[in-house]
Amino acid sequence: MSALLLAGGPHVPAQAAIPEEYQVKAVFLFNFAQFVDWPSNAFPEAQAPLVIGVLGEDPFGAYLDETVRGERLNHRPIMVQRYRRAEEIKACHVLFISRSEADRLEQILASLKGRSVLTVGDFDGFARRGGMIRFVMEKNKIRLRIDLEAAKAANLTISSKLLRPAQIVRRGED
């Protein structure tokens, strides 16, 4: 599809283009699932899927679905769910909170309290206000800022392989 976009193919609408940044972030979301351990009670049954959710406006288009299609993690299928409101979130393990939800971040995080959901975002103030992993663009590279205390409060264990390249922040930092 990218070849068609580059060639200016007449059948591909302009809005079908996904910024490269979000293609990379989709791969990150998939990889987070491999470097985070959830407590057993985060899954209703042994074969339940690992759910990657997107709350609010979806910047990924179909790319996130394509990234996880056919993938499994510890014998669990990986699936993508999209939510308009936090109240719709039932079983979710990795939740990307879109910029469209920035004004409601505290309420969203409060609604997830006591649940083992890895929260990820890419807007200013995300980690400072209680989000777990913030994507930051620095010199055209995506960097990670991780609030370990927020992850621990949700009973999540993040692998050192994910922590090594990241900047560790505390609540109130971003």
C-alpha cells in the first residue's frame, strides 16, 4: 500500500495514509505485550486473548490490526479493540489513550484503578498525570518515558529489556 501512496495511485484516498510515526508506535504496542507480565487474574481464562485497546480517536488506522494479525503470546491470541469511552473497556491489557482524551485523563485512569492495564499515550503531561508509558519524539526518534510506580500499582512487571532504553520518571515528571 505504501508503494501505491508513493506512486500517487488514484484508488488510495489521502486519509488512508498512516503517518510513519504511528506505524512504529503500533509495533511498540505489540512489543510491549512481550515485555510486560500481567498477573494471572488479568485474564478471565487460560486461552483468553491479550487485548490491545485504543481509547478515543484512532491514529493507527488498520496498521495496528495488521501488526498483530495472526500473532500469539504465550498461547494467547492478540486482538485489537477500539473504545469511544472508558466505560466500554472490559478486558484490556495494553491501552493506548489517544490525544483526543487528554482532557479526561485523570477520570480514565481512575476508572482503571485496581485493574492490570498498561496505559500508553503520546501527549504532553501523560506520565506526569499518571500514565505508565509515554511516547516522546526526540530528534525524529521515538523515546519512552516509563513510570514504574504506576505500573507496579497496577500489578504489572516491566522487563529490564524494555526499561533499559527508556527514561524512568516518577509521577509529576514527564
